[in-house]
Amino acid sequence: MPALLLALPAFADAHLSLIPRVNEARALIEHREPLKALKILRPLAPQNRPDSIEIRFLLGLAAIGEAGRMETDEAAEA
């Protein structure tokens, strides 16, 4: 999972969305705030937008990041 997040900044530099909220969500993912990113991206995903593939990709990345964070939190509690 960390390798996936390390690869994201290179992707982010190559392409910025025309939708400011998508760029905000990308920055949150990069700063390991996947839950905040999910709250931004979920309402955007069902809409037919030019950036819909990017939105779905970032939504998946944020979901994976949140799942990993939850596993880490559960392991720390045990």
C-alpha cells in the first residue's frame, strides 16, 4: 500500500483535474486523509463528468487508503 501512495505524486504532477474539488481530494489522499477525500469524491462519482475515470480512480485509492488506516487502527487497539 505505501508504494501505491508514493506513486501518486508523480501522477498528480502529470494531470490536474478541471474540477477543483477533485484536485482537493487528490491532495487529501496524498496527505493520507482518505476519509476526507471519500466525502468529496462520493457525490461526484455518479455524475457524468469528463473527469469521471479520474474520479473513480481516486475514489478507489481513497477507499484502499481508508481500509488500510482502519486495519492499522484495529491492530493498535488489540
